[in-house]
Amino acid sequence: MAVETSVTQTSRHGTDPLVLGRRIRHARTSANLTLRQLADAVGSTTSQLSLVENGRREPRLSLLTAIAEVLGTTAAQLLSVEPPPDRRAQLEIALERAQRGPLFASLGVPPVRPGRRLPLDALESLVALHGELERRARASIATPEEARRINTELRLEMQERNNYVPEIEEIAEEFVRSVGYTGGALTHRMVSQMAERLGFTIIHVDDLPHSTRTVTDLENGRIYLPPASIPGGYGLRSLALQAMAHRIFGHESPKNYGDFLRQRQELAYFTACCLVPRFAAVTFLERQKAAKDLAMEDFRDAFGVTHHSAAQRFTNLATSLLGIPVHFIRANSDGALYRGYENDGVPLPTDATGAIEGQLLCRKWAARAAFTRRDRTTEFFQYTDTPAGTYWCSTQTGATTDAEFSITLGVPFAHAKWFRGRETTRRARSTCPDESCCRRPSPDLIARWRDKSWPSAKMHAHVLSPLPSGTFPGVDDTEVYEFLQAHAPDES
Ligand SMILES: [Zn+2]
């Protein structure tokens, strides 16, 4: 069938609300009823029913049953997962769905209403164009499609469980308690003792193979670690813990890339649980929350971990144990998202496959705005209005030996009240993924510079990131034109 889309949306009834709505409209027009007549018959309003028919609202089962009865059908028939019977309905649904997707939104092109007056052949053509657009967007992704797909799958799985895995939390809790941990930072001494309990000795060497972070000698019970922390990379405690976790979870050599990523994720989760054990973390965070003084910098300092680890760890515990939905973003100073997580609905940028890594973040968001600040020693706070609502974010910038990055922890407006920094007056408005928000240079700048500039792109090292696309591959047009404008001898 020609009408196929990648995003299948299901609802509380298990059927795509758009399909359900179209089926109701089809049944209503076949029964020669106006919206008003149907609304009167079922005791609803025309605006309510119009939302239902457009797939914008899901009817309660009682309303659905009433509608079905008036239209001479059954709720079960309306909810059927079979595609709608007539070609036109199929095409209308496909067009609406394509027009609601991130790919279309990024174009900034006005949508077409797939109403009765749109000729069938125009509808066929539009749907085919959307299909081809999507195919090309997928084909242009320069990195292994498979890796991105699996990565996205894993992220969505974790989102489903609020980034919280109690089974691993318990194993880690028991383990740190066995070496006398009661709270605060886990010491290097405790980590060595944990290794001993597993029958390992930790040995620091300066000649580890270049392609490895640690090597474990299973026969002789030795974990080889580098002599010092890798700047901007993994601390020694986490390296040792990851090596141990490998034994605790009994991982075998991964069978495929998905297996490999899953193992990595399990090890990382376990390590985070050891460095910031649940019982100690929750005691700490609940106290801060009660005082309306939650702050990632305090959480970080209390457990002696990096800002990245603290904010990421917060996402594990925040929703299930503190009742706070959250998002986490690590961004590079070039604006590309490096790692992200959300269960608060913040509209992270995605490519056609749903992957977020390597996508350019909105320039108005705190994750990028924080780079513009001169004093970066403390956290940067900002409220941001987005098409999905208002969020409060706290961002800390930092640098590795070769790059600057920012770590952002954000929550929906209603939850800002628990955090230090909520009183900030800084507020920004973002309409991304609509490209006119911040992606597309202003018409003046385009006219002035498009044919008179030649930027040379940096190579991007991140294995998962595609190149940001603009007039020049790998280059952010807006930044280039604004740079030129600011430096031009005759205009600045
Ligand atoms: Zn934007």
C-alpha cells in the first residue's frame, strides 16, 4: 500500500486518534448528518466533535459508544485497526500525519488542509511527495542507520520506565553497603574493597592499549586501570566499577550492536548507582526539595561526581521517587545535542528516524544560551516558552581539553518551584522546530551574504552525528552570516 508512515501513534483505545476521527467523519457523512446534528444527538458540542474528527482529542468510551449508536455502527468497528475503507480517507490521514511530523515542521511551509475540496489527484501527489521527502531525509543520514535506530529504541525504552531500573539500584545498594558506605562520596578505598570482594585487585598501569579504557585479567583476578583520570572522561572510580559490573552482570561478548549498547547502558547505570547510591541520594534530594532548594551543583558536590553524572543521575530518581518529570541535555558549544533524555515532553530536535544525537538545538534554549554568558562559574537559569509549554532549566558549562560543553537539567514550569534559581527573570521564546525560529538567517542576511561567502566546515568527530545541513554541508548558515555581518568593515 502506498500510504505508509513511519510514526504509528496509538492512543488510550489502541487506535491512532486520527484514523478513529476520520472513520467517525466517514460514518457521519455517509449517514448524511451535520456535525451539529451529531453533537445534539450525543449530547456533545460541535467544537468537541470537530476535535475528535481531526484526531486532536480522543473521545471517552461512553461518548464513542453514543456516536457509534447514532451512526448505526459499533465502538469496536470504529476502533478497528484495519485501514479505513476508502482511498481518499487513507490519503487524508497520510497527509495530516506527514504534516504533523518534525520533518514537515522544520520546513516552515504552510500545511494544506486535506478537506473535501482538495482534488484526489492533488492529494495523491502531495502524499507521494511527503513519502519521497521522508525517504530522502533518511537516506541522507551519513552515519550507520542501524546504530541510530537501536540507540533511539533504547532511549525510548528508558523514557518508558522514567529512566529508573530498581533491580540494578538494589544490587548496587547492597554492594556499597557491604563495604561500609553510609552516605556522601564513595571513596577510592571503598571501590578497592568492592573489587576485593569480587576477587579482583586494581592495578594502575601507564601502558594500557590505546583502544581500551580498562583491561580485566579474569584468570589472575586483576583490573588494569590508567594511572590517572582521563581529563573530561571517566573518573577512576567509574572505570573500576564498570570493570566489576561486567563480572556482576555476567555479560558475554555482545552478539550485535544492540547487545553492545544494552551492556554499556547496564554498566553505566550500575556505576551511577554505586557512585550515587539511591538511599543516600533520595535522603539528600528529599531534604533539598522540602526546602525548595534543589540544585544540581549541590547534588554533584555532595557525592563528588561530575556535573554531567549528577544531572544524569537526577533523571533516574526524579520522576519515580520525587515526582518530578525532567529532561537532560548535554550539548557541544557548536549547538549540537550530544546526549539527551526527556520524559517531560520538551521538544528535543529529532531527525527523520527519531534520533536526537547530533541534531542542532534551538539557539534560544538554555543549553545554548548559557555559552553566551561571560561568567560561567555558576549555573545559568532560564525559563523557555516552547510549543510544548514552558520549561525552567539550569545549565552548567564546562570544557574538556578540546571542546566546550553544557549540561542542562530542566523541568516543566510547574516544577520549577522546587529548585534554586526559580526566581530568575530570564525568559526566552522558542518556536523550533519551525526553522524561522533560529535556523534560517533573516532574508536580509541571506540576500546580503549568500553569494558572497565561503565558510569552510569543521569535521565532526561524534560517530553518531550527521552533519548539520545548510547551504554549506556542516556549516550553520545563520552563525556564518551573523559573523560576517558583525565583522564586515563597512557595516559593523
Ligand atoms: Zn529555535
